[in-house]
Amino acid sequence: MMALPRVGLRKLLKVVGVSLVAFIIIHQLNYKDDYTLASQISESIEVIKSCPRSAPTQSNDPRLEIPDLIHQIWKTANVDTYSIEASHESWKTTFEPMNYTVKLWTEDDIIGLVKAKYPWLLSTYEGYQQNIQRADIARLMVVHAEGGIYADLDVHPRSVEGISCLQNLGLQGIFASTVGTLGLSNHFFMARRGSVLLEWILYEAKRRAGPRSKIIPLPYLRVFWSTGPMMVTSAFRKYAWMYSTMDYGLGLLDKSYGSSLTWHEAGRSWHGWDGRLLNYIADHIRVESLWLALSFSVAFFGLACIMIRRRYDLKSRLYKATFLSGRTGL
């Protein structure tokens, strides 16, 4: 095995150091807010491991119910352009016979909704650099505006009875989980119309759309922090901290139980090279922590930069030597 030159070793150590610094910075961006959020998320939310179908809670007030309405979002009404087989037809086939409405929102529909009900979010929505950020915000708005269930186009139904049972638990909202039950995911969730938590999350998304997000170098992490599961989880932590004496009325699906209700094909159609790298690490090397995956990706990026720089320096020296030798020969 060839030993690294001393200069190369020093550069490698610098890259590792930068990776650790980046790890700390991004970690702090997610968890260090204006409030002390020290409690475990399971202390502030009900982790749902089963649904007691025999004794559902029903209310005579429709404002306190999660309506029989399923929302999905795509660019146009033609879901055949989705990167993998879209789940829209499976939701319609499974739930419409049960008197559910399965609604597909297009980009034009979302713009109309923003202008009509969320004009304070219009500049934020239009200012996002990536379509997935607009999709992340759109899903929160449609459920906040009308109530019901949201499912990504790569989320397929498994149990009508189980999902229907969740609606009758008397909770304000229920989210799929991420990283075990340490966070709230936004690929599948349900909530009442006008959910206070969803409104809180929308305000948090607007706050994060400012200059702070620009210091995150990786697009994948910028999306997760500004509009994705990191933002949703952080907003919930703030919400729970602010209203610590109240009943939140929120549920988090246990991973195993959630898998019995839906299955997630994880299309990842919007991922760039950084997202593919982080997910490869998580899928194949079994790195449980996204932050550890981040440090790997930053180190990889740093090493790539060093190799490209060294190659450029070598070409520059060769060109200079060739040019000088040519001049000497004149």
C-alpha cells in the first residue's frame, strides 16, 4: 500500500477537520433555536403502536375530525411523468369505494391556493430554488386548508381499516416517523382542517427561507433543513416547548406499525449527487444518523476537491514547463 506524502496527509487531516466543523454547524442549525429544546420528542407526542378499532373516538363537531380526504401533489394531472409508478390510482382504487375523496393537486392548483389563502407565503414559495421545497410547503398548506391525509406519490396504501382508525383517535394530527421515532416525516401525515401545528410549521418554514439556509453547502441538507423533516421536527419541538402545559393532541407512528399501514417506495426523484451519496451510505453501510452520513459526504467532497486541485496544479506546471522550454528553443 502506497503511503500518502506528508503534504497530502496534512490536507487529508484538514478535510477531516472541516468535516467535523461542518457536522457541528449543521447539527446546531437544526437543534439550536431560540428556545432550549432538551426533552425527548417521545415525551411530547403520543407514539402510536396500534389502533384500537373496537373503541374509536368520534366527534359531532366536524372541525375536530380528520376528514375523509386524501391529498397528493404532482406538477400536472398526468402522474405518468413521475419517476416511478405513482400511487395515485392505488389510493383511488382502495379508498374511493369507502367514500373518500382522493385529490391530485397540480402546480397551478397550488399557486391558486397560495394566492387565495396564504398570500403571506407567496414570495417565500416562489423564491425557493428547488421544486421539492415548493412541494414540501404545498403539502402542509393543502392539509391545513382542507384537512385530511397527505401521501407522497411513492407512498402506497396497505390498510384502509388501519388508516381510517387513526382518523378517529381524536388527535389533531398524526405523522409518519423518521430515524426510528426521533423525528417527524412529511411523506405521510394527516391532520384536522386548520391544524394549529401545521400553521406553526408554515411560519417556521417562512422563517427558515431567509439567509440562514444559504450557509448550508449541500442542496440535499438545505432542503431537509428549510422545508423537509428536519424543519418539521424542529417546528414541533418549539411548539411543544411553547405549549408545554397543554395537550398537543398529536401522534407519531411507530415505524413497525406505520409499515403495516403504508409502504414507501422512496422515489427520490429530486435527489442530486449529495442526496444519492447520503442515502447510499444510509442504505448500504447502515449509518443510522444522517449527521454521520453528512460528515462522510463532506469528507468525500473535500477529497474530490483536493484531487481536482492537484490535477489542475499538475497540468499548470506541465504547461508552464512546456511553454518555457519552447521559448528557450527559439
